[in-house]
Amino acid sequence: MRNPRRQFLCLLLGTMLAGCQKLSLRSQNPDDDEAKPPEINYIKDQVTVSGLHPILIEAVGWVTNLDNTGGDPPPSMYRSMLVRDMQKRGITKPNTLLQSPNGALVLIRAAVPPVIEVGDHFDVEVVLPENTEATSLKGGWLMEAFLSEQAMVPGGRPMAGHVLAKAQGPVMLSTGEGESASVGSGLKHGRILGGGTYIGGLTKKGRELSLYVRSEFRSVRTTKKMADQIGKRFHYHEHGIKRPMATAHTDQHIELKVHPRYKENYIRYIQVIRRIVLNESAIERRDRMERLRKSLMVPKTASEAATELEAIGPDSILILKEGLKSPDPLVRFFSADALAYMGESAGTTVLAAAARYEPAFRVFALAALTTLGTDEARALLKELMVKPTIETVDGAEREVVSAETRYGAFRALWTIDKHDEFIGGENMNDEFHLHVIPSEGDSMVHLTRFRVPEIVVFGANQKLQTPINLSAGRHIMITAPAGSDTVTISRFEANTGDHQVTIGANLAEVIRAVGKLKASYPDVAQMLVQADRQSNLDGRLEIDALPRAGRYYHPLASAGFGGGEEGREKTRIGRPDLVPNMFPIPDRTRSSEESADDDDKADAATATKDADAPGEASLADVSDGDGKKRPSRPGGFLGLFRRKDDSQ
């Protein structure tokens, strides 16, 4: 007879073996692996980003060349600061100069943008302080001023930091003509386009980005590993030596250089770097790429998958090219977008179509074509400027000329090569640039109030319609009687005598002639706004027609870009406040397209809470240079520009 105890042990052992076999079989089920992918450690999980905030700098300055609209500033802290500055410059009797009715004390403010190099230019704001006798800045010229961060020390005395920039130039008012009493406040506030020049303080270095490791992960080993991983993906060559874009300096700080392909879109650069993975074997990476391939083909997850594939680098190019063949516009666009930043031109035509037909993709598509900069990309940008879009409405074809497509393509080509023969560019007395584009379709003239003083004329044969009675500043008049084929341009000035020229009515020729008579950019802008209001222009006048981020992609409304599935929800592409830095964010009201969308009001208020909007970076963890988060100071320490709508 068998031992009962032995039988019990054998039975127990058999049961355990069977259970282990079932457990082993379950763990090898491929469906379970797909449902629960392994945990991945991204760089974004362990760092904050520094250097993405603008630096607010301020100064007190002197605007001259006014037409008896200035005045002696009353006693104040600002007047004392200006007098001290004038004395440092060797002006022996500053108080006598301040009494001139042709000059005015102004408060100056500028925001030094991130990733700026010494010598780069940016916009500067000027405003007349309260309780001043001065009434208008029209026609004014800001004398050279030095700007720095400002703080108030105990006792209410201002204290300046190191000088970061200098500023000077003609003041452009916030209104085109600057004559109406209803815009009186606009006469006291102006902007100097590209008037600020970054000089870099004591270090004489540009602003760079940094990563700061969070306290719980802080170690030399961690920063070294992160810098190595970033360096494998992003590097440059110096004297034939391969150097990484990231350098670990301490157990917390990693200095980050911006790769040239992302120079005009550093927000995207940060987004990609945050998606680089730490501690991943070759097998794990292969498995992750396969999961990303499947996610890329799903419109809802295509943006995130494309970004992660871009972070992987060249190994993912074949997968992204597969995405170009997708029937879905979202998948095609995000694939082409990622490929462009990897130097691959396979999606160039997809990007050009997106820029032409889909407003939600336009700003990112133009930025991607810019970073490509190939001959094909340039040719397609020129085509976007020249040829109108043909749309079919109710069975009939019509031409649609998008101002922001035209000017956005111009800005992209200008960013690639400012001296491209197609866009030309004539320097008008060092005051502004004139570009004449031989485009088809409706005529258009474009002005900008940001960064670059330039006038772009789309349609070389535009003529001014008579009768004409225009002014360009205080000293230049442009006149022509009804039916005349010629225009008379006169400059009246007390001390230098009068000058007069008579030319044809071609718009570009008139702008050239006005420029040769020493008109500033604000003067010519005033002339064109007047001409538009008086119906003297052949076509339309557009101001700051720039593509924007944060728009909605409506699948069924994008027939030109391939259409979409019926019943699918609209998708927001990017965030309104995060755009490629080649395109400034203008202060303007929403377009009729956006106003028609009732959801925009609610979404605009919560835009900054979106962690990972498709096509844009998640910058939830941003610090100020030492790993510590700080609140922004929209009004500045001196409060020079603090207004009711400024956050306190």
C-alpha cells in the first residue's frame, strides 16, 4: 500500500507545476503585451526646461523729431533717470534739451526672446508717461537707449541690472494714420520694429536653453546619461569633430544648444528632446517602434507617435514614410512634418498642400518647408505666393487668394534666404525694405507691425487710382487729379528746401520715390492706410496676415487636402500661444472663421492648460534658469507699461 503522505505531496507538486505552466502561457500572450506596454522612462519625466521665457527689459529714453507735440517732462523718477543718462553721455545742459517741444521723455520696454544671438534684433515699445505735456509720438525717432532688467530697492529707488540691449529708430504708432481724435491714446504708444539689438550683458553671449534635473533624480550620473542620449540624437561638427548639442555641467544642470534644423522652431525642439527615452535596449526600442508604427496610422494618436518617432531619429524614417501613404490627412501631415525636421524631403508636396488648403496645418507646414530649405521646397513656396487656389463651390470653380498663405510663404522663403532673387528686396534709405512679387490673381499689399519694417507688393502692375491726395509723414505729399496718368510727390521742409518729382502711378514706383525722399517706414505705412481708406489701391491692403496655431481641423471641410471621415470630431492643432518663432504672434482680433466657432471662446481660456496639444510642445515644467519656478512680471519692476489688462 502506498504511503498516503507521499501521494499527497505528489498531487500538490503536480498542481503547482500545472499552475506555473498556465501562468507561463498567459505571460507569453502577445495580446497582453500590447495591452500593457512596458514602462518607458522619458527625459521629460525627470527634467524642467529653462530659458523659454522672455526677459523683460526697460529704460527711460528721449524721442526727438516731433512736430511741436512734445514737451518738458514734469519732475519725476523718470526725469531724474533720463537726466543722469544724458550726463553720462556728455550732454552738458540736459534740462535745456528737455524743454524742447520737438522732443519727449518716453518709457521703453522690450521682451528679449529666447534663443537669441548677440546682434539679433527684436521689437521695442515706447509710451508717453502719465502727466506729461507731450501729446503725440507721431513722426518721432527714439534716440539710442540702453535697456536692462529693473528692480525697486528699499526706499523706492530703481536699480538697473546689466545692460542687455540697446534700442533706437522711428516710432510706428498703433494706428495707421494717427489723425483721428478717437484714437488719441494710440498717439501716445508706439513700436519700433526691430529697433532693439541684443548685446548680451557682461557675458556677451546669446541666450541658450537648459535642462534642470528634478531633485529626486539629481546626480552627476543622471545628467551625464541624459546629455549622452541627447548627443546621440542631436549633434554638430566642429573642425571635423562630432560634438553633442547637450553638455552636462553639474549634477542638475544640462546646457542645451539648439540644432540648426530647429532654429526657427525651438518649441518643437524641446518637445522632441523631452520624448527621448533613457535606459532602453535595442530589443525594447524595436518593439516600441512597432507600437509607434501602429499608433501613427491612427489619426487620434498620429501626432504623439510622429513626435516620438522624430525623437528616435533616422531609424524611424521608413515608418514615417509609410505614414505618407495613409488615406487620412492627419496621418499624412504629421508624418511629413516629422520627416522635414529629420532632413527628409519625401513629404514636401504634402506640406505644400497642407499650407494651401488647410488653415489648421498652415503655420506648421510653412515652418517645416522652411527647415527643409531644399530647391523643391523653395519652388513650392514661390508657387504658394504666385498662384491662387482653385476651389469648386456649388459645381463652379473660383479663385481663392489667401492673404496669410501668400505672406506666410513669403516669410518662409525670406527666412530661408533673405537674398533670394524671387523675393528681391530693395533697401529704401535704410528705413524699410520693398519687395515686389509678380503674383497672379487679386492684387494685394502687405504691411507688418512686427520685427521687420517691410512692404510686400503682390502684383507688380498695381497702380494708384486717381484722384489722389495722400501724405507720408509730415513733410511728404502725394497728389494726382482725377484721370491723370502721373503722380506728383512733394517734400516740404523749412530748413532744406522743397523737392518735387513726377512719376507714373505704378504703386511700387510711388513707394520707391517716397522712400528716396527720406520717408520712414511709419510714413509709408500711413500713406498706404490712407490710400486704402480712400479707395486709391488696385487691390486690398493686409496688415499682419500671419498663419496661426491652435486652429481646428475639420475633416469634411478639407476637400483640397484629401477630406476626412464623416462624423469624426474636429481636432485642435497646436496651441495659440506656442507657434514657430519665425512667425510672431500679432495683437489682433480673431478672424471671422474663428469667431464663427462657438467653442473657441472656451478653448482659448483653457489653452495654456493643454499639456500635449497635437503638433505642439508640452511645456508644463518650465523654470527660470536655476531650476526654480517663478511667476512672470508682465508689468516690469518699474511698472513702466503696467495697464489695466496686465496681470498683476
